[in-house]
Amino acid sequence: MVKQERALRTRAAVVTAASAEFARAGYDGTSLSRISRLAGMSVGALTFHFRTKQELADAVQAEGRSLTLAALDALPLEDRPALCRVVDLTLELARLMEEEPPVRAAVRLGRERPGPVSWSHAWLPIVHRLLDEAYAAGQLRESARSADVVTLVEHLTDSAEVYLRGRVADESEFGNAVARLQLIWKLVLTGVSADPVGPQHPQQPTATEAPSPDLRCTAPGPTA
């Protein structure tokens, strides 16, 4: 039993070190020797638990998905309009990327070594369902198809990970990924064009068309 517990702790330490390194340097830029130094063990001890870098990357991605699913399961979403729940969900994803290296690493690894089960598979089905619900409830403009809004959500989450990877220290109000994403969602939900009708956009809705009064997604989301 003691040996088993020690092995589990060692395995967890390796995954923690690998998560930080994969998030920082990516798959190609990470080596087992670097991870072993970060974990405070020999390469031989590391490969006893993970024989290859690919096997270790798989474990990091699995840990990132597991953390994501657990956080989303705990997120109280039931008493808000569906579109607001999508906003809340993306803010939680941004918080996870900011605070949890396995999640940040899972996002990057999923982009650099695509496979059948990526990080986004943990939350995209929820987003699809909520946006279909929002469209049916009239919470989206007629021209805003739910599939197109899914693309927007994917882009925003990918951008949050890229921002975190290249971020420098910033003490301003919008210095963290969650606050930046809150600002972007505010712009998306209210719009930025004073006059969207023009010769190049003849089919866009008029400026007087507004979201449903239910869609005041102003309650603060998860904070970093």
C-alpha cells in the first residue's frame, strides 16, 4: 500500500511538471530530460511511469480534460438564460486556463498534436446544446446561427490560451484572461457598430434590433 501511494504521488509529480513544460514550450519543445529535472527525478524514474513523451502528453491532456469536466459540473448554470450560460462557461474555461497548467497544456497539445479526443470535446457539446436552446428561445438574432456562434466561442477560448502563453505581468483591470474575456463578451453582446446597415452589409439587422430583455449577462463570471 505504501509503495502504491508513493507511485501515485510520483506519477502526479511527473504530470504536474510535464503540464508546466508542455504549456510553456509545446510538444516539440519539451523533452523528458527537462521534465525529469523539474520533477526532481532521473529520466529512468520518469520513464518507469511514462515510457515515452507521447504517453506523458496523453496523460497531461487527460488531466486537463478531467479538471475541466469537474469544474463545469460544479458551475451553477441552471437559473440563467442559455446565452448567458454560454458566457459563464467560457469565463470558467478562461479561469481554468489561467490557474491550471494541465488545462493550459491540454489546449496547446490539442492544437499541436490533434487526436480523436481533444480538450474542446469536454465542453463543446454543452455549448452546442446551450446555443441551440438560446436560438430557439429568441436570445440570438435571426442572422446569428448557433453554429456560427459556436465558432466564435472556439475562437475566443483559443485566443485566451494564446494570450496567457504570451502574457507579460499586467496589474491593470484587464490584466487577466477572465477580465479580458468579460470585456470582449460585453462588446459582442452589445455590438460595436453604430450603423450596421450599409451597401456592403445589406442583409444585416438594423441598429434598432436588440437582444431579448432577458439577456442582461452582466452578473460577474468566475474571477481569476
